[in-house]
Amino acid sequence: MCTLVSGLAVPARYNPPMAKTPAASAASPHQPLAERLRPKSLGDVIGQQHLLGEGMPLRIAFESGRPHSCILWGPPGVGKTTIARLMADAFDAQFISISAVLGGVKDIREAVEQAQAARSGLMAQSTIVFVDEVHRFNKSQQDAFLPHVESGLFTFIGATTENPSFEVNSALLSRAAVYVLQPLSEVDLRKIVARAQAIRAVPAIEKIAEDRLIAYADGDARRLLNTLETLSVAAASEQRDPIDDAWLLRVLGERMRRYDKGGEQFYDTISALHKSVRGSDPDAALYWLVRMLDGGADPRYMARRLVRMASEDIGLADPRALRLALDAAEVYERLGSPEGELALAECVVYLAVAPKSNAVYKAYNAARAFVKQDGTRPVPMHLRNAPTRLMKALDYGKGYRYAHDEEGGFAAGERYLPEGMEPPGFYQPVERGLEIRIAEKLRELRRRNDDVGG
């Protein structure tokens, strides 16, 4: 058994300090700690047992001998890169890694050429193309993978910290299984510490100091390993063994304070922020925003979530909220941290105190559900476009009433839905904010329709 560590999986069972473990036997003491603990096989891995345990989806994929395209979704430091590399090893496949942050179409083109060369070579080797932070690729870049995934030229594995439902193109998403990775447990993180100590990479650590380290790691093995390496260097220079809590705080300082209590996981915290805004509590909303920024969340991600909140929970009750959220995102892009974070704070307070409506959100979802199950109804003739003489001869657009020429700019009695379709009533404005006036307007327009039998 082992745990996933900073893109690595660390064996949970280790030999006594005088012996070399399999993962460390070939590693140089001058290598980074994460590299020294890199696993050699899937059998070394613990953690993510809902995916890698006996009979679980990824374990079955490894044992089947047939790799498949997939997207690994989870927070940083839980082993997404490790799983991709182990999959390449398991299938004796060429492994090509692309960073979506730094790469582009040129890198995709080169990966295709390498995959073609490997397939046509003497060994006829298959290829796995791993794209880290795949959500950073734009639509055209993501689409560039599609024909090669469909043709079987290579197996695509994407890694993302963001919900792929929102950040990955539906065409690519439909061709890849999505696996959700979880933050590492406290037990797993303690095993990482023990494993590092077993190869004499880290001195002894007092219990209270270790508790603080585990809380600081917050489920992220990469953060824990980097911190252990920093501590090891500092402890060696001061000949300190064991490491105690006071010395730990002195060496690591402010960044330890952030995670002093461990805190909720990333997605729980963003949920708390969203629900505080929805609940119109500006103090709570500010608290969760600062918690996330203080914990290292990307302010650009926070800006995107604020835009979502403005659309989903405020909507037309206060249309200015969406514009303010977009402005806050732009201000942050111009100023960066820390100055730009004030614009995000201003936006959070505004969203929290703004009148709330999810009427548009509910209407959109209702319309999507209706269209999905309904047939394809023809567009009524009077609503069709008639740019040619033939179309006009076929009565395209005939009888259409131009609303601007009617009293009050409204063609009372005119129908805009397909023939035979009853008004579905998707949009039901709430009695809050601007939607009070919108509701009054819609009631008046419906009355005028009823007056003429529309």
C-alpha cells in the first residue's frame, strides 16, 4: 500500500531505517524528496482506493491491458500525474506530457508526430498523451485532440483542478471517462512523513509539530513534501533533532498560520462562500473569500466563481451585479495581487447585499430539460427569414408583425412559440429587486394578449 504524493505515490510499508526501500534504492540523496519517493508500480499506491482498490474502475483499467482516455479531476497534490505515468508504464506506452499553461497547438502537433512515429516503428508502441491543467486549453486546442483520440492514435489523459463539466469541451468530455480524486487523508499524510523519515530524509518531529504540518498540508501531499524538504535543510544546518513546534513556527512563519486549524477542503470552502452570498451575509462571504485567498486559491478562479454567483443567484433582480463581477475580474487582471483582490472583496459584498433571484437560472434549466425531451418543432412560417424571392413565394415571413410599428412597441396577440405548443412558463420572476417591475411588465403584456385573444 502507498499514498499519492505530489504527483507521486509513496509506499505505506517501509523497511527499517538501515535498509533501502524499493522506491528509494535507485534514487540519489541529491534528488528532490518527491523524486526519491516516486513509486514503481500500482501496487505501491494507497489513497484513492475508491478508484485504485480491488474491483474499482482504474484498477480494472490497469488490469484490462487496454488503456482508455480519461480526465483526472481533483485538487493539487493528490497524484494525478502519478496515475498517468503509472498507466503508461503498465501498458509499455510512450508517455508525452504537455502543460496546458505553457503549451499550445505546436505541442499538440509534435505529440501527434511522436505518436505516429512510435506506432509505425519496429516496436509499434502505443502512446499516452498527458495534458496537465487541461482546462487552461481553449476550445480550439481541446478540439485538436479529438480526431486523434477517435482514431486511436493515442490515449488522452487530462488532469484538472476545475470541474470538467464547465471547463472541458463537451465533445472531448464525451470521449473520456472522468475520475474524481480526493484530498489525502490525515492518515495518508502521516505515512508520508514516516516514509520520508524511513529513508533518513527528515529528522524526528514532535507530535504537536507533526500535527501542525499535517494541518498545513490540508490534503495536499506536494505541499507536505516541499515543506518537509525545507525543514530538513534548516534542521541540518542547525543540527536540530527532533523538530519541535516552536522551531517549526519560527522557520516557516506566516504560511503556517494559514493552515493552523487544518480547515475545510477547497471545494467545501468555495461552497461556503457561494452559500453565504446567496444567504445575503456580507461578513460571512468576506470571511470565506479571505480564507480562500489566504490559503492560496487563484484569485482568477475566485473571480470566475463570482461571475457565476451573479448569474445564478442574483440574475435580473439586479443586472448590475453581473457587470460588477466582470469588472472585478478585469480589475484583478490589471492590478494583480494584492491590490486587485480589493475589487473581488467589493464584488463579494455587493453580491451578498443585492436582491436575490434564481428565476433565470431555473428558467434556463427548465427550457433545457424541455428541449431535451421534446421533438424538433418547425419554426412558424411568419417567423421564418425570407432573404430570397423563392422563400417569399413560399410564404416565409408572411404575416409577421413588426413590434416597433405597434402601440407601445408590442404586437398584442402575436405568437412566437411553435404551432401547438402551449406557453411553458419557464421564466417566473420573483418579487424582489428589478424583477418586481419585470413581473408587472409581463402581467401587463399578458393582459393585452388576452384582450385580443392571443
